[in-house]
Amino acid sequence: MFAYILSPMPYILLVVPARHGTYVMDLILVSVIAPLIEESTKFFFVMFLANEEGILKATDMGIMGLLCGAGFSIIENVLYGLLFTRMFGFYAAIILTILRFLVSSPIHAIATATSCYCYGLYREHRLRSVVVVLGLFLAMLIHGLHNFVSSVL
């Protein structure tokens, strides 16, 4: 199954960029740069809020991350909806925005919940800081893979 999923990768990474000049840069932007910025921003916001409120439980941190990711996604989807209205017209924008709410919102919420839960494990159980780094990396990976697949399809 895993080989089936990865089989088109050489074509996507080698042939498609040759046909579309800046395609590789666009993929890097949406698959690496955007997740790096968005996930670290949401993570540090939740980390700051949890430190201010004295929250130590991993589950509470995960729930805060879930809500932060969902809130971020709502704002992002509304802004994309406004952009889609200008680009494609009102009715197409409604459909595209609904699709973004159905697909993009859970990814943002899950990714941020993952990194924040790992931070909560670090704080609650006094684990090594590598747990935090792995959690943040996993959140960026989830987000980046989603963006990559969405861009390629």
C-alpha cells in the first residue's frame, strides 16, 4: 500500500517541475515554509497561554492546541473565501470555502493539537525536550503533507 502511494513521486518531483517553471518553488512554499510558520506560530501562542494560565496537563494542552488550530483555520478559510470571490465569483467561492472548511480545518486542528499535546507531555511528565521538537516536527509534517497533496491534486 505504501509503495502504491509513493509510486508517482518521481514523476511529480522530476517531470512536472520541468514543465512548470516555478512549480518546485511553489511546492516548497506550501509544503515546507507555510507549515513551518503556521505551526510554530500556533504552537508558541498556545505555549505562552498555557504558561500564563499555569496549565500542566497534556490533555488540556492538546485541547488548547485543537481549539487554536480550529480558530486559525476559520480565519484562514474566511480570508481564502474572500480571495476566491474575487478570483472565481460568488458561487464558486462558496463551494471552495466549504471544501476548505471540510478538509483544511481538521488538518490544522489535528496538527496543532499534536504539537501542543507533546509539549504537555514534556511539562506534565518532565520528559526531555526532544519530545517537544518531535511534536512540532510531526505537526509540520502532517500540515506539509496535506498541503503537498492538495497542491499536486
